[in-house]
Amino acid sequence: MKKVRKLTSDVLILGGGLAGLYTALNIDKSKKIIIASKEPLGLSNSYLAQGGIAGELNTDEKVLAKHIEDTLIAGSGLFDKDAIKELVYDASENLKMLIDLGVPFDVDENGKILLTREGGHSTRRILHAGGDATGKNIMETLIALIKKRENVTIIENYMLYNLIMKDNVCYGGELISMDNEFCNVFASSTLLATGGIGAIYKDSTNAHGATGDGIAAAYRAGAKLRGMEFVQFHPTVFYDVIGNIKGQKFLISEAVRGEGAYLLNINGERFMQKYDKRLELAPRDVVSQSIMKEMYDTWSQYVYIDARHLGKKFLMKRFPTIYEKCLESGYHMESDLIPVAPVEHFGIGGVQIDLDGETSITNLFANGECCSSGVHGANRLASNSLLECVVFGKKIAQKINEKPESEVESWDIEISFSVNNNNYHPIREEIRETMSKYVFIVRDTEGLHLAQRIIDRHYNNLCKHPFTTVDYYRALNIATVAKLITDAAEARKESIGCHLRIN
């Protein structure tokens, strides 16, 4: 047996991205909070967000109705309309709170907030910061604030591997460090805010640690999941022609097209008019699928973004991060076509929550990319995800604030730890290759069945031979989430949203 550190808290927040930190800032300062983050704060998908956060500061009914309509259209019919109404109607107060907290959203010379437009939006309603560094600016602001809170303790480099459960009630989480040290945190309320699933694919825009830990742990605990087949692929991710960039990919924000850039095929021809009247600003599922079709028809591995007509001065000011990244790879946005291709970007499905962020497990909440609130339907409207984090984060905080004070229940949990020399890397790599080949944008029955056989073999073997080590749980979580996505994709026979089946 290995020594286990035991902590108690009123609230345990698992994850250090926007979904977790914003919730924490809305919880009463009288409550003790522990934030457990797999990576140092700042290494999250929230930090990487470029385009912005969608939402209307104007609360006029007609204005809000258009945001609802755009979200419904993008969701392709599989939405929760009540959840979307909550998202849209609560946007203004939460955006104003971010402003009051000090997030430096971009403004014009008169101090008026600048807005941009992305795919699927019928109007400019997306706030941005630092040009194309919205996530970075939001997160740095919130991290600075959270570190000043005396009621908050931050535990970095610890990942969740199991929820502490008894009779469908969650009492906290079992954590393991990157050095295989253990810490059990008991809490009256637990929030899953563990982020995305990008690391189950060979290539993704996600941070490296996005292995779906919260989804996998919730599944093992018996929580209800929803929509796991819906994985969104960002249409315009920088394609490295030389092939030196592996794993995490750099995306070219949808806001570049929102400001007027075009998509061209390998022959230099604009092509979106063949697929959708909204052209380059169609929803992401449409654009990604159109690019795949164009790549297939032109025997190419990428298409181009053409932003040359926007001019160097504008591009450098509006998209400083993207401009510098392109320059590092030898491309001048004002004079060169930028090669791009679709890559995994966002897991739409996850742990099912209600309008208050509560899961099917008592005392367990979920927020952000690991959850399924119903607002994204079968395809997420661009920049609604950061809005989801803050709207539902505030709702969750309100529910936690309403809970009466009570003594946190805790007990000793024995952990059998044995060092093993198993190399789980080949397992993770084969699953990633399989997902990228057979459970990508275009799916068919034969490919999904082959993927199921490969993933089930690894999943079953991992379950038969458990080890309480961080490497084991990395592999198990990747196998678990891959299995959930693949099984759900096979079960849904029709094409809808970002789930495209050709047979």
C-alpha cells in the first residue's frame, strides 16, 4: 500500500480552465475551494482560444432571438432549446462581469468594444482580446484573481482518475500526480471541468493533456453521457507542408474568414459557392466537410486561406499571434496563401447536465467541454463554448452557494500501488491513428467496425490488468473516450451536424 494524502473542502473543482476558474470566482468566499489541475494553470484549451467569446451585450429581444436562431441552425436539430435560451439570455450579465473583472477586450478609439463575426453567425457579436489572443487574455486575468482568493487552494500537476462514490453520491475525487503520488480530496460539491478529448486523435488543436479524464471517470462512476459521436473538426488548421509539427496543431482562427478571407483549393480557385450560400462563413461542420470534398476532388491534402487582400497593416494588428506563427513557418499573410486542413478541435458530447449544471450523480456538477449542456446540438456555433463556460459556471456557483453548511464526510481509501514496466505508448498511438483514420470527418460502417475491434481490444485488456499509475490511466482514459465516441458514432446511422456517415 502507498501513502495517500487526504484533504477536505467544501468544493472540489477538477480542471484549471475557464469553466473551473470562473465558477470558483462566483462561489462565496466563505466556502473552501480546492482546484486540482492536471497541468499548471494556463495550459488549457481555454488559454488557446483565439477567435473570441460570443454573446450579445444588447438585451433587446430581437437581437437575442437572432443569436438563438443562429445557434439552433448550427445545431442541426439536436439541441436543447431551453439550454440555448439560458445561454443567450444570460450572456450579457456574464460578459459584463468579465469586463468588470478586468478582461481587456479590444475596443476602438472611443472605448467601444470591437466585435467580429465567425461561421454560422448572422451578425457581429463576438468579443475578442489581444486581436486573436482572447483565451490568453481571459485566462491570465482570471488566474491572477484566483491566486488572490484566500479561500482557494490550487493543486497543480494532479489528474483525476476516479470519483469517490457511494450510492450514486459523489464525495470528491481520487487524484494522482505525474510522479505517481496520491491525493484523495473529499468535498460536499465536486465540479468536473476537465476539458476536451483532442489527445485521442493523432492531431488536434487541443492542449496535450486533453485526454477526456473527466468524461472517463464519470463514465466509470455511472454518470449519464450524451452526444459522444459529435466531434467538431476545425476547418482551417495550419497544414505543415514540411511535416515537422506533430500532435498539437495551430489553428487559423475562423475570425480570419469573418474579416473577409477566402478559401481556395490547390488550384487557386474559390470553392465554397459550390457547397453553401453562406460561403466561407457557413457553420463549421459544413465548411470542414466541404474542404474534405474539395481535397478529395483535387487530390490534395490541404486547401488555402487567402487573406492577401486584407493588407499587412490590418492583419498584423487584428491577428498578431496568427501573423507571427505564419511568419515562423515562412509565410507572409499579406502575400502568401496559407495551407490549411481540418483537424480535431472540440468534443461536443460529454457528461449530461441540466440547466443548473448538475449531472445524474448527486453532488456532481460538470461544465465546459467535458459536459453536454445541450447548447451545441450536433454542431457547435463558433465561440459559443467560452460563453457556455461562464453562463453555466455562474449557475453552478449559485447552486453551490445555496447549499447549507455541512461537515464534509471523508474516510480512508486504500490504494494498491505496484510499479510496472508496461509501455502504454504504443496503445495510445494505435488508438490515435485509428480515430484519425476511421472516426474522422467522414465515417462509414466498415471503418467504424474496424475501429471498434481495435479500440475494444485495447480497452478490454486495460480493464483486465489494472494498475494505479498515471501512465495506466492516461491509456485507459484515451481508450475509454475513444470507445464511447466510436460506439456512439456506429449507433447513429444518419448523418447530422458534424457526424457525417456515407454508409
